[in-house]
Amino acid sequence: MAVGEAKTYKIPIGPVHVGLKEPITTWLEVDGERIVDIKVRPGAIHRGIEFMARERNPIQVIYLAERICGICSFAHIESFVRAVEDAASISVPKRAQYIRTIMLELERVHSHILWAGVACYTFGYDSAFNLGLLLREKVMDVLEAISGNRVNYGVGTIGGVRRDITPEAATALEDMLDYYRREFAAFYEVATEDPITKARMRHVGTLPPEDAVRYCAVGPTARASGLRVDLRWSSPYEAYADIEVTPIVPQDYMGEVYGDVFDRFLVRVLEVYQSLDIIEKALLGLPEGPLMAEPKLPKLLALLKAADGVGWSSIEAPRGDDTHVIRLTKGDENVTWWKVRAPTYANIVSWPIMFRGQEIADAPLIVNSIDPCISCMERALVVDKKSGSSEVLTKEELLKRSREKTRRLMGR
Amino acid sequence: MSRRAEYTDKAMASEAVVSVIRERLGDAVEVVELRDRKAGLSDAVCFHDLWLRCPKDKLLEVLDILFELDFPFFHVMSGNDEGEAVLLNYHFSLFQGSGRASRLGVAVSVYLPKDDLTMPSIQDRIPGAEYSEREMREMLGINFMGMPDESLVFLPEDWDERIKPWRRDEAGPKPEQIRELS
Amino acid sequence: MLKMDLAKTLGILPRSIWVFLCNSGSCNGCDIEIVATLTPRYDIERFGMKLVGSPRHADALLVTGPVTKYMTERLKHIYDQMPDPKVVIVVGNCGCSGDVFYKSYNLDGPVDQVLPVDVYVHGCPPRPEAIIEGVAKAVLKLEALRESLNSKEADVADVAQS
């Protein structure tokens, strides 16, 4: 804090973004270069999805659920159909469970590679960004071979899956596994050996473990703070009942844990390797059998119309715990009510803690480190409360500061 | 009363948790169902979901018991306008750091009469409940006494706060506000 | 009716176009595919197209998403900040017609209810190849707009001289 009058500035960031993700507005209170507090204001992408579900039957809601988020679309379908299967007591054939697991893990690989590329872009590693986005094309090819589309696959349905993994798709999967085990090592090195990335990410945006528990952090953000939480381990579903998954925590690999951006990077990179192993095991153990509990759509709809109950499902999406709760009423074809809690909303609550005391130049890194399905940083308006003067910092300015800090650390 | 903020590594069996709740609260809390969730090649029971129902003045006591067993992880609050009353479900998890297949999901249902849509806020003990409380306030009109931030979270700034989108009575959105889009 | 074949598309693309991306409430699927067009596999950057950080530098506005009430004014403000000549390209079904999002209390879309749209790229999300074709069509339109603006200025200058 400066001697004399302490001036704090309020910088709004958002709501529009270049690049990837959805808009959100945050207000940063700063003192010089240090961030004092942050207030978050989501709502730019509130489309009223849960409200819209009231006029649709559960099959139609699958396609609505898929479009909640473009990156974790299958995770939302999975959580939703599991909730409906819980409410209507439908059991899923074994082959479908394994195919769902493979799709979930493929999506996790895609999401983490995309995130690793974007994280490198935020602090200036453009070559790593382009490498990351090129690597990701391979998993999208496999997803397209299985489902027919690169994003929004539409593979899951209530009681099973709609597409099978043909022998050609299985070969493509195996090629992909080899490819990634060779090529992803570049990111692994960035994560573990490069001193510049370590200097840039260590002790930035720290979330202590007690705060991670009290603020209910989920997914890699919680694991990076040292907590051993992973829904695939603590409450197995689908093929995870047969395939053991242990939560990846930094202290097992590096010996120490700080809960900063570096730890989150490390956890995600290691999770890609873990997912590749899980896909391999699921592919080897893929059982024969039907793909759907009820293949005829009218019969399925009649079954759902007669179902009565409330279902709850929480699964481990790439960003963390994705919870869906749904209520079906007997005699009513439409969904009665539906509640979705995407993982990012659980992690955003911990942003104020991660931001305090950090520099503005680190703000893009911290925002991106929880892998938000919402993003910020387009324009920042710095307003001096006392004098009333204002200065506009564009998104380019903020990113430029972030990347210049890397160059300063490199000694140039 | 609040437990230190960490997840326990000693899980309890779900039936034992049910006994503890029945012992301590007796008839005040109704154990609606203990559901088995099965998966895998052998259709094994992988974890349980416990559905409870309690009157609104007993919620904090249920929370106290959960705190004794583990720091309850808060998922979300779901709810609905049931006509005469408003239903509010709290979704917690216990023992999610304790071991493989040890997690117990606990859902507590509370029915609130429409002339008294208030509940005590749990943000002082579980700060992670902030967004859910703000969301239930703007969507269903439930006031959480003691909540630090009462501003809108998902609805736009110029939204008329008297209209609660999820309500099915006169507080809900009017038909003219619902657009077909195309 | 603009009929595009590959040779013509490639012939147009060398004229570089700077785009600004505005997400007005989409799920990000289209935004990711737009970023994918910049990456090594599709690599539209070699033709000079780039994403800029401010609408004041942009020739084209890429809009995704059904416009939520929160974003309506902001979207219009961004459009106003762009200098003429400009084109608006809507990417994705929800911006074109609403897609699965109908009967909501918080949507002002589709985008043509808020802004004048020049090119619609359909798909959920459209493939990067489709986005590139959409941008190529927009470039043609932009060239035509530039020509007409230039000829208007020439007319005014003639009148002033005589």
C-alpha cells in the first residue's frame, strides 16, 4: 500500500472476449498494480435453459442440455441422462456404459489440451498455443469418426448411447492413443521442466486447501490445492466401477503443493495421460451387447411419461463436478423441473481469494486457470475515483502486460 | 460448531449415517429413501444417495449433524413452485475424500409456505453456497436471512425484480415476456 | 446468387480481413470452431485474416449466440464502434434462427432482430470450412461496399468541382 492516501481503482473487465469463451463481467479493485478485490457478475449467457425445459419432453431436453456448453457438451448429456435414469429407474446396458466412458474421457482429453494451449497463449507461449490447437485436431477427428460431428456429438440418450464404436473407430482410437503419448510430451515438459513457465505460474493465484473446501471448489482446481476429490473415484459410475481412477494431486508428483496456477497446469497435463490409460482399458474391456435399454423411441417416451420421481446425478466433467437434478411427473410428458449446476460456477466463487494481492498482469492467467466455461477480459476501464479521470485498457493491453511480464522474467 | 475445513478420510457406512440422523432427530426428519446407485459389468452398488425431508426450522440441526461427520460439500439448491408451497432441495455430499466408492449424497427437501418464503442462510458456514442462494432468491423469491450479497446473479441489470422466472403463479413471467424467437 | 467454387474462394481470400468476435450468449461451440480456423490445420491466418481485440480495428463482426438481454445493448454498441464499410457475419444456428432456444424470457435474438446481417453461416457448430466460406462471401460483399462508397465520394467530388 502506498504511503499517504491509498487510492483504489475499479477496473471492469468484460463482458466480451476475443478468442474462446463466453462473456462475463468482473470488477477488479486495484491499488497500483496490485489487485485488492474482485467482484464477479455473470449472466451474459443466461438463456433460461432450465425454464425452457418445462415445455419439452426429456428426449428434447437432451439436445438443450448439450448446448449448455460447447466444450463439455457430452458431460452435460451424461449427467442429464443419468439423472433421468435415476428418476425413472432405467438401467443402462453394459456396452453403452463403456462407450459413454470412452466418450467422456475423449472429451476430457480434448478439453485439457485446448486449455493447455490457451494457458500458454495467455502468458506468451504462442508456439505452444498453436501446437496445442494442432494436437487437439486428432481427438476431434476421432470424435467425428465415432459420432459424426466435431462438437456437440449427440451420442448419449436416455438408457444408452446412439452410436456404436465400430472396428474402424476403434483403430482410429488406438492410433490416437499412440500419437498423443508421443506428441503430448512437449506439454509435459512445459509443465515440469521449463523455468520460465514455472516462474510465471508459481505462487500466482493461490487457493489454500481450507478455502478450497469451504468454497466448494471442484475438479482440477480442487485437486491442485491438494484435495483428493474425484467423483470417478469416490462415487464410480459407468465403467469407472470396473476401472480404478485415483485423483491426481501435485504432492504425489512434485512432493509439494501450493494450489497455484502451476499446480493446476500440472494436474491437467497429468490427467491427459490418465485419460489415455482409461480409454485404453475401456476399449480392451468393451463388452458385447445392446446399445440402448429401449431402442424404440415411442416406447421410451411412454416409459418416461409414466415415470414419477426425482433424480440426481453428479459426474466428473473436465472442469469438475457437474450436477443435474430433474423431476418427472406421472402422466406429464414434459419435464417438471430441472436444475443444472455447471462446474465453473462452483469454482468462480473462489476467484476473489485467488485474485487478492496479485498483479494486474497476472489477471488473465488466474482467470484462465480454473478453465472457465466463461471468460473475461476484453476491455478494462481504469477509473480514478478521486480525480474522476478514466483510461481505457483494451484486451490487447491486458494480454500485452501479461506477456511482457514473461519477457521481463526471461531477462529481456 | 463448524468443523475445521477439510474432508475426512474416515467414511461411515450409509446405513450408519441414517441411524445417527434417526437417533438425533427422531420424527422431526423423514428419511424418504436411501437409493442404491449401481454401475459396471457386475452391476455392483457403487454409492448411495440419501433423500431426507425436514421442516424449515430443522434444517440447521440437520446441517449440524452433517458437519460432525464430515465437511459437507455443497452441490446446488434445486427447487420448484409446487402451487401451495415452494419446494427447496439442498444437495450435499459427505465422505468424498475418504476412499473409493465412499461418497454419500445427501439431499434435504424443505417445503416453504408461500406467505413465509424465508430460510436461514448457510453461507457463514459454507461460503460456497453463495451463487445458489442468490439464484434461488432471484428465480423463486426465497429470502435467505443473513446472506451478505443480495444482488442479481444471472438476470440482467434492468430486470424487474418482482418477476421471478420460475414461479408458476402471478409472480412468474407473463406470456408476453416469453419469446418464440423464430 | 453467389456461387462459390474452391478456386474462386482461394482467389478472394488473399485480401485480408480483420474480424472482431462477439459472443452474445452462445455455448462456445462456434467460438471454438472460429478459433480453430486460425490454427495450423485450417490456418486462415496465412490469408491475412486475424482476430482483433477492438471493434475499431475490424472490418467484419462475427456474432455467435442468440442475443441475451444482457448483451443486446453491448452488441449494438460494438456494431456502432466499427468503421464503415463493415459486414456482419452470424456464425451458428442460434444466431441465425434460434436453434433449440425458443420460449425463453431472456432472449432478444436471433441476431437479425438486433443488427443488419450480411452473411449467415449455418451449423451447430458449422465446420471451419463453412466458416471460411462464409468469410469469403463477406469479403466479396465488403469489396462491393467499398466500391460503392468510393464511387459516392467521387460523385460528391465531381459536383464540388463543377
